[in-house]
Amino acid sequence: MALYTFLDWFFIVFHTTWTIFNLTGWWWRRTRKIHLITTGLTAFSWFVCGWFYGWGYCICTDWHWQVRDILGKENSSYSFIHYAIRGVTGLNPDPFAVDILVLTVFLITSVLSITLNIIDYRKGLWRK
């Protein structure tokens, strides 16, 4: 059980860090290439894996929820972001509204990342 408790906390920290990086990683030139990779992996999970498991499918959330099931913990949130909002604020926003907000912010940060990476590449900054 100790391993699953560790994994529960690991997924909370890892998923939160991944999410925050997906929100902000485009900002700094040094992290833009990595940001392009993380947003690409997120898009792959949501849209390619999502084709088979349901749009917005997140492999990290799936694994985390499996761990929580083993621990006997409630998984009433469909998404990690909804779960995090409830855990931090105690509020229970409409899950569909959360999904729309998450998708909108993701698309904006992805476009910013792609655009800034193209600009960096054209200026020759990608090699640095």
C-alpha cells in the first residue's frame, strides 16, 4: 500500500508540474523546445489516444485514477484539472466548463509555442 500512496502523491506532483509547464513553458526561450514536446505529447494523448478512449483522454490521469482505485479513494472528477480545482478551492465547477477552459488555454499556449519556436528557428536561436 505504501507504493500506491507514493504513486498517488507522485501523480499529483508530476501532473501538476506538467500542467504548469504546459501553461508557461513557451515564455522562456530556453524551455520552448521542451514545451513543444510536452504540448505535443499532451495533444497526442488527448486527440490520438482520445480517438480510441474518448476525446481529452489523458494517460497520466488514467494511471493516477487506477492508483486511487486501488487505494479506495474517490474518483468523481473526470479530469485532473477538475480534481485539482476541487482539491485546492473546495469548489465544484461544471466539468464541461472546465474542459472548455482547459482546451482553450491549451490551444492558445500551443499556438504561442509553435509561433515562438518558428521565430527562434528563423533567427538561428534554435541551435543555442
